[in-house]
Amino acid sequence: ERYWSPGVMRAFDSFVDDLSNWYIRRSRRRFWSSDKVALWTLRHALLRSVQVIGPVMPFLAEFLWRRLRADEAPESVFLEPWPEVRPRDEELLREVGEVRRIVELGRQARGDAGLKLRQPLRRLVVEGAGPARRHADEIAEELRVKEVEFAPVEAMEVRVKPNLPLLGPKLGKELGAVRSALEAGEFEQLEGGGVRVNGHELRADEVLVERRGREGWALAADEALTIAMTTELDDDLRREGRVYELIHRVNTMRKDAGLELTDRIRLTLPTSDADLIEHADWIKEEVLATDVATDGGSEPEIAKVS
């Protein structure tokens, strides 16, 4: 009577997105290393999720189960006892959720500024963060910034306009004076998103607030968090950006060549690119290359290590 497949699939789709776009991506280096815990956790999550979708997608669940199960496990997913539900760690979920919101805002700010994620930036300022403060290193790595600071965002311009359909009838003849004061920045921001101007307290829905980063900054915000990122690039940042571009290109070449995630390669770089050759050790680590050679070509080349 309570069978409702759309709800199951929406939850499953959200889980798969979290698993692939956060856990797997964040654990890539752990998969490469001798850390078996990361692989065990991934396999456990996949097996349990396959069980859960069994009633909704039985053929896919059976197909995946037979490829993931241990030798001693039942041959069919439908012979395995239903997974037991464990209590959710709400505090941990809130903590990681805040980290991910900061990362999403950072990506939004980069996009608005026309800066690829592969281009490192110097500084990120985060206002309104709570438990995410413990994860500054992870945030810096995700957003490719050198420094993360948790402080009020000062590199911001706030422009407020009246919501005319609401304030017109409310203020009448005073609307013009209020509009002028708002345009001149002569207002006080209130908790909850409202403002005080010319003796009037206006609710958040009665004003239209636009936040912009000052010159040299990119800005993004949601209801609780505001972030600002520096957008100016120096020579060191540009050089590092070129290395990340190469790493992305080589990993795309790996994918196009049908290589497995853990396959090792030999990488050949053109000798004309001194910046890339200088960072050969870093590049080797990121693309799983056993060695980096140089030749007189103009393009990088890869070869699988047999």
C-alpha cells in the first residue's frame, strides 16, 4: 500500500550524485594508495544501494549485485536480508552540507567571473560559516584557492531598491524620498534581510537587494553564507593554472584511451614548455605517470604501462 517508486528513485538519484560527485571524487587519491578503507566503504555503499533499488529496478539490481557481491554472499540480491537502518549523524551531515554549500557558492562566483575551476586563485573569504571552519583545507582544495579566511566579507557593494508593488501603496508620497535614500546607500541593514531607511523599517520582501563584489573580487551568497574570491592573477597563479590545464588534458586522454582509473602511464611532454617540465613530479602524481619524458613534439603523448 505504501509502495511509491518515484520517491525511492529521487532519493536514490540524490544519493548517487553525492556518492559520485563528492565521496568518490574526494577519495581519488585514497583509491590510488594502499588505503583499503576507502574502497571497502565504496563497495559497502554500492551493495546496500543495490539492495534498496531492488524492488523498483529488479533487473539492474540483480545485474549489479552479481558483479559486486562477495563469493560467500547469496547469488541473488533478493536472497540477501534487507539492510538495517542505522541512525543518521545529523551533526556530521550539517557540517559536510555547509562545506558543500561553500564550495557550490565558490563555483558560482568563479562562473560569474569567467574563471575556470582549473585556474588557482589567491584568497577566499567566507562569512556566516559554522562547523565548516574545521574544513578549510578541503574547501581550499575544492575551490583551488591558496588561502581561506572565515571573516565578514568587506569586498562587497550592497544595492537596495524598493519593491514597488508592495511599497507603493504602503509609503505613498514618501516612496520617492525612500527610493533616493536607498540609492544613496543611506540605510541600515536589519536581521532577516530588511532595512531601516528614513524612519521606516522595511521587511525583506519589500526591498530588492543586490550584492556585488568590488573590483578584483567575485561574490556569491545564499540565505546563510556569503563568499568572496579574489580574481586578480599573478604570474605564479597563471603558471599553476597551465599545469592544471595539462593535467585535465592528460586525464581526458586517459579516458578517451579507455584506461582504468588505476592504470599507470608514461607521459611525454614537448620540450618547449619549461613551466610544465618544471612541475613534472606534480604532474606525474596527478595523472598516475611512472615517468615523464620530453621530445621535440608540440603535444603531450601518453602510453599505458604494460
